[in-house]
Amino acid sequence: MTVRLSSTRAAAPPRTLGQAWIALTGLSAVFLFEMLDNSILNVALPTIGRELSASTTALQWITGVYAVVFGGLMLAFGALADRVGRRRIMLLGLIVLALASLATAFVTTTGELIAVRAAMGVAAAMTTPGSLALAFRLFDDDLLRVRATTVISTVGLVGLAIGPTAGGFALAVVPWQALLLVNVPVAALAYLGIRRGIPADASGELHRDPVDVTGALLGTATIALALVAPTLFVDLGAGSVWPWVAVVATAGAAVLFVVRERLARHPLLDLHLVARPLVSSGLAYKAASGLATAGLGYLVTLQLQFGWGWTPAQAALGMLPQVVVLIAGGALIGPLVRRLGMGATAWISAIATVCGLAVFTALGPLGYGWVALSLALVALGMRVVGVVAGTNVMRGLPENRTTIGAALVDTASEVTTGLGIALSGTVIAALFVGSIADPGWTGAQHAQFSAGVAWAGGALTVLAALLVGFGIWRGRGAAAPTAPVAPVAAG
């Protein structure tokens, strides 16, 4: 096999196939941490609540603070990595992750655990965007890039699938702190793989523009508020004033961010780059898949347990089509790209997510078979989009802006994931009279719940379709920028 490397790394030592696999092992470990972390922690929340005497709000923030810090800081750290080095920021982030995970062993209060989770969110913001950017720069060939990203994402999705089950069994014999201490060996493996397998960034791959501190603060505030607002709608309901205050604050921060980036001499995020067809279309596809996956997962969970009376164990089995497709669907990505090309593969898979939502909305009430089909369609679309759309965003950017591009990809998915859950929960709460968790629903409440699920599914379908339509429109005739490539054969 021949590994062709980018000409911008001509000064780096020759790379063998073995070194490339060492690098992929390290990058896969990073993605494993991101996908495994919250899923495995959710299993331990009841135990944590009992041992630390945590309130419901505190338990929500134990998981929520990670997402807010992670999503809010990705753009800032992505921009910094494009200036000082992706590999350097990623290695520092892995050290932060290991130290924060070790600190879990000494936690005695919910406040301390929330602080540890915030530190882990910082580590995730430092490492996650770099994993896609470094995987992209390993190879010149788009198919090899797709394969590398598929390997990395498959490892993470396996962790996501087995994490809750493994965590549940582990809690029978070990304390809950052990579930977070597992991040220490994961961080060590990632550190060794990246340090040994990936050379330091060449000067031609970086830029030296000053960091736009004001833009970074506004961007962080915008994303953090955008992630907090949906949780307020779910927790307090649309009748409370605070969710709407958060929405207005989010919009205000976003406007100020755009104005700042348009006027700044050295903006944190060059909006002209975001407007490039490959970039804007790829981000739209990623946003649609994040919205569809999170929203459908939330609605199906409610439908199976509250609507049909399934036990939690039965509902977990009912989600298996999604898990199986997420893991096995990676085998389809390479053949699809070879046959259809990157652009067509991206929009066809994005349409699959919309079709899955439409199937659930229109036919889901008729039986579980239709629910299983909708889960499989959305999972397949998300699986392919996750790799191909992300690669397209990288292809559409200059080489010294790839980490900020990867941060944009992750941010689009993170924000729309929160939006999908919040929209679903808010619509159902608006139509359902009483507490959805109370047993013994009346006939009217069953009808209200069914109507809420239908309206929420319809709203998600329309929003996802609009995002995919925008992506298709922006991606028409888009071509990646070309540059001369000096192949380096190894292995």
C-alpha cells in the first residue's frame, strides 16, 4: 500500500504505513474519549446522586457543563491551534484530560465534580477539532482521508454503543469514579500515538495572525448560550421567561460576533471562508444529521416507554437498529464515495436522515417495524454524513485553517443536537396536559402525547429538510481548491 502525504509537510521525516497506523490509533483514542465520556457517565448518575447527595439540578449540570464548555470553546481553541500548532494543542489537551480524570478520585462534593467535568470539557475542546484536522493532513488522497476518518469514527461509535452496558456492569464491582478514571489510559494511548505518529506542524500549515480575543469571547458566549437555551426550554417550559431571555441573549451575542468578525483586521473566523460552497454545504449536512439523530432518539425513547409502556430494558433493545447501523454502516462509506463521489454521497446520505424522520412521523404510530426503519435510515445517513461532510469542509478550506473548520463541524453538530432535543421536548410539553412521568394516563392524555410526538417529528423533518436543501443548493458545482501535490511513497 502507498501512503501519499501532503506537499506542505515536505520538511517532515518520511512516514511509513506503520507510523500512519500509530497516528490513527492516537486519533481514534481521542474520539473514543469524546463519545464514551457522557454516555458512560449517564449510567452512574443515580449512584452519584445518592453518594454525593446531589439535587436534580446538580445532576443535570454534571453532564451539561461538559457540553457547554466543550461546545463554547471549540472555535477559540480551533483558531489557536491553526496558529500555534494542532499537534501541540492536542497534546496539551490530552494532559489536561488525564489530570482532570485523575482528580475524579478525590471528588467529595457535586461542586468539585462539576468543576472536574468543566475541565474535561476544556480538554475535549482542545483535542476533538484537532483529531479531524490531523487525520485530514495525514493523506492527500480523498479516499484515504475518508478511510482514516471512518476508522476514527467507528472506534468512537463502538465506545458509544458499549459504554452504557460496560459501565452498568462495572458499577456492580467498582466505585463510580472508576468510570471517569478510564480516561487516563485512553489519554495516555492518544498522547503516545499522536506524539510518535504525527510530526510537528510545518510552518506553511500555520498562520501568525493575532488572536481575535474579542471575537473569541463573543463566539464562546454565543455557542454556550445556544447550548444552555434548549435545556431551559426542556426544564422550565416555554411559559417561563428565562428560556426566552436566553434566546434573545444568544441572538444578541451572535449579531455582535458577526459584526466583530466582519470588521476585525484579523478575525477569529473568516466569514468568507464559511461562505465557500463546500464549507457551507458540509456544515448544513452535519447540522441536519445532528438535529435528526438527537431529535429522533429522544422521541423514540419517549414513544417506546411512555406511549407503548415498554420497560427501560425493552426500550434499550428497541434502539438496537440505530446502534447496529452506526457501527456497521462504516463499511458502506468507501464504496459510496468511489461510485458516487464526495458531493453526491454527502447529499444522498443527508436526505436519508430526512426520510427517516418522515417515516417515523407518518408511520411510526403504526408499529415498531416502522420505528426500526426510521432509526436505521437516520443512523445510516448520519454515519455517512459524519465522515463525508466533515471531509468536504476540510477540502474547502486553506490548509492553515483546517482546525477552525473542524471546530465548526463539531459545533454545528453539538448545537443542533441540543436544538433537536429541546424542540421535541418543548412541543410535547406544550400539548400534553399534566406530568408526562405520572402513571395512569387518561385517554385524552394519550391523544395529546401522540399529537405532540407527531408535531415534534414533523417540525424536525421540516427543519432537517430545509438544512439539507440549503446544503444541496450551496454544494452545486462546488469543487475543492486544487494545489500541486508532491507524493511521498512509504510502506
